[in-house]
Amino acid sequence: MTLSRAASVALLAEYGLSPKRKFGQNFLFDTNTLSKIVRLCGVGEGDQVIEFGPGLGALTEHLLGVGATVRAVEIDPDLITVLRDRPELASVTVFEADAMKVDLDIVAPPGEGPYDLVANLPYNVATPLVMRVLREAPQIRSLFVMVQLEVAERLGARPGEDAYGSVSARLRYWASATLVGKVPATVFVPAPKVASGLVRIVRLEQPAVDPAIANVETIERVVTMAFGQRRKMLRRSLQSVLCEEDFLAAGVDSSRRPEELDIEAFGALAGRLQ
């Protein structure tokens, strides 16, 4: 069903390739981990899956194995050749593109969805890529991503938790998120220096804050300002844009700190600013 460690190394050698640091390439080869990802992400027969960074196609094979249709985006032209040469992946539509720049409506045509994104994301682009998909591709109804464990903890954090921060709050405008598993570094070639985490993200039917109260740009501005001085009370970190009267009108105690607020509270404050 999938590439073993030895088979992954042999395939790279066959094409005269080695993992490229500039693309954050760490190839997952462990069958148990791949099976776990496919089981937890919940995709199955007939589901349409978007995969960013398929690498050598190990996860892609497992997704095909449960009956999903896969559309993959790969930035490395050398790996494009490998993916297109492998007969096991003949049914996969492969796009040679940067996931941060590709037109998501071409990769996932809105009229043909919904789609689920399942991916082992490069650590250096994981957060902005997740946020880009949530903002720009409503036809993608869920994301199941493997990212650096520290990032995974932030994505899945809830108000009051140590890892809760700006990205945690901003993500929850669009979706719910849960850390569902941890992955050791030893299941990759080459092994990264840190562990990874699995995060399940499910898009909300409607944004968590009614756009009539505040638009997303203003909410993100307030969140970013507040967490820019996360150890200070809100009355201090937001004093350049909000006064005590605004806090009272929004129903938010100005002596609280940003990690205590959910996205709805930030929305109420953004409504006062707007």
C-alpha cells in the first residue's frame, strides 16, 4: 500500500534526488502513521481530497486506497516527475505549483465540491497556508494537517490554554480545530528535529462572528494588537483604538488578558472599533 523507509530511499536514489531543505521536505514512510491519518481524517469512497505537498506519494496512495479522488499540488518539479511516473498514482491530478500562490479555485473548482484537504505541510508555511485556505476556499469543508507539534498545539488551542494565541483566535472565526494526535520524528526521511502533530479543522457553516457586527479584517486587527502585548491587560494593549466605554458596550472586562477571550468577544470589541 505504501512506501517503506527503504523503498522511499531507493526511489529517491533511482531519480538521483535528495530531500530539499528549501521546500521543507521530510517524507513520511510509516504505514501505521499513514493509516492513522486516513482513519482520523474521515475521508472515504467518493470523497474529493486536496493534498498539498504529496512528496513521493505515500499518503496519496493511502487516500486512493479508501476510494478518495485526489488532486495534489506539488512545488518541486523533480517530484512531479516521480509522481507522474508511478503507476499507482495514475488517477491523481497533479498540479505543479506553490500552494501559497496557486489559484485555489482551479485546484478545487467550487461547483464540483465539497472538498477535504489532507496534507503533511512543510513547517515553514503551515500556518499561513491553513489561514489562506480558510479565507479563500469555502468549498474546502475540512482540513486535516500534520504540522510541527508546537504549531499544531497553537492551531488547536482554546481560550485559557497556554498555547492559545493570535492564530488560535483568528482560526476560530472560520472553523473549529482539535489536536488529535502526535507523530514522532522517526517516521520521516530525513527525520526532522521536532515532533509533529495532527490537527483536524472543520469549517463552520457561518463565521463565528456575524459580519454585520464586524468584518474579519477589523477582527484580525484587534486580535493581532491584543496578542502583540499578550501579558498586558486589554485596556493597555488596545488603548490606542478603544476606550473604557467601548469595553463596557462590548461586554468585555478591560482588565482581562487576550488569552482569556474567545473570538466572539474579540468580535464585539472589533464592532466598537468599526
